[in-house]
Amino acid sequence: MAALICGSLAFDTIMTFEGRFAEQILPEQLHILNVSFLVPTLRRDFGGCAGNIAYSLKLLGGEPLPVAMLGSDGADYLERLRQLGIDTRHVGQAGDTYTAQAMIMTDRDNNQITAFHPGAMMHAHRTRIEAGGAARIGIIAPDGRTAMLEHAAQFAAAGIAFVFDPGQGLPMFGGEELRGFIEQSDWVTVNDYEGRMLCDRTGWSLAEISERVRGLVVTLGAEGCDVWEQGQSTRVAPVPPVEVVDPTGCGDAWRGGLLYGLERGWPLARCAQLGNRLGALKIAQRGPQNYTLDFHPDEI
């Protein structure tokens, strides 16, 4: 069963700062902030939420269908997707703008500062979600504001179950819009910070959100994740990584595991266990799409 993955395709420029951001930023001087970070290492990777989730799901043996836009510089990314065996029928190109670009700086504690240029992502709403295709499940990951709103409504109209994963796109929406996303979706995924913001903006607690969907998962990084169903929470233990190298794309790797399990009708806690395993694999490798499997997903 195919999965429609709505979100960004982006080029990630990833830099490593060998110190700690907290030691370089003076809280009492934030009104005149002027800092510079020396980054001895720099690399450019294929990224973006849709690309990263599609990579994870394909690695597991799923059939991802990214729904996204590339810019005039996107030929290399399109070719990479095809080489990975990922269907690109729903990947468009906007010739008058660049592909989305993320500039990500990570410190020694794995804190990150990101600058993001949306570029072609802002045209993602040009591709519509229609009923009658191969997909029976989907995900709304961070994307252009209009695309996220329209694709959610199109999923609901087409009767396609989907995950609402607002991620770093969450601040673009007010409480009424976020409540609308939740009411239309089947599952919601957020990290702990996003979870607090979602509760604040909707006026609903995590328990109340979970009662409006089939399941809610709050990822907690090194502490695993909390799976909420019908107002009750279960902690799913983390998987210790071999080493901690680069957190970029860990959440997207996790979401590929979630989709794989949901496609197969697994209990939500088992889906989360697979996601935790993938996150541990990803964090041990540099870049969001450079890890490989060392297990069979059905063993989880």
C-alpha cells in the first residue's frame, strides 16, 4: 500500500559548531544580538521532510509517494529519488525559484539553529490529493502554509487516513486552524516542545487531543516517546544509539517507521518502537538520508 507524503524537498547545508550556543549567547544582551560561530565542518545533503520520510519508508520496504515541489535547481534531487526507486509522479518543479534550502548549525549538545528558505515549497499546493489512487494513507508534514491547509482538506474529502505532523510549520497556524487539522486527521505527531505549543494554541490538553483522533504520539528525543490513545498515555522506551553524530532528520526517520507500521495495521505503540529504532540508526550517521538498516522491520 502506497503512502502519500506531503512536505518539503530541500537541500540541507549542515554545519557543526564545536562549542555550545548557550556559552556564546548572553541572555541579557539579546536585544543587541550579534554573534558569529566558527563551523569547521560543512556538508550539503538531500533533505526536506518529505524526502527524508520517503527515504525512511522506502528503506523499510514501503512505497512512498512524495507530494512536493522542487525548484529550477532540483534536477539532481529528482534523479536521486528515481535512483532510490521512489515514485516521483507527484513531484513538481517550479522553474522560477530555487528548491527549498535549510542551513542547519549543530552545537556539541546537539542543539540546532536553522535558517530556512522555502523557495519552491511555497508552490506545493499546486498538486492536489485526489481519491481513487493507490494510496490509502498519508502524512501532512511541514510544507507551504496553503499546501498544508488544502492537502489536509483534500485527504479528508478523499477518505484517505492521514497523520498530521506540523513540526516547524506549527507556528504558522492559529488555534482554530490547528483544531481543524486535528479534527480532520487520524493521527497526530509532535515533539515535546511542539506538543506544548499545540496545547497552548488549541486550548486542548494532550489527553483531549488524543480523544479526537485515533492516536497521538509525542516524541521525547533520548527519552523515547509517549503514545496517547483515548486520553491515556504509554511511554515507549528509547533505543540507545551506537553513537550520537547528527540529529538532523531523526524525527523524519521516526515518521517513516510510523507510516510503515500504520500501513500494516500495527498497534500504535509498536509503530513507535520501530520509529525509535530508526531514529537511533539515523542519529549515528551524518545527514538525513545516509543511514542503512541493520534489522528487519517486522522483527519489532
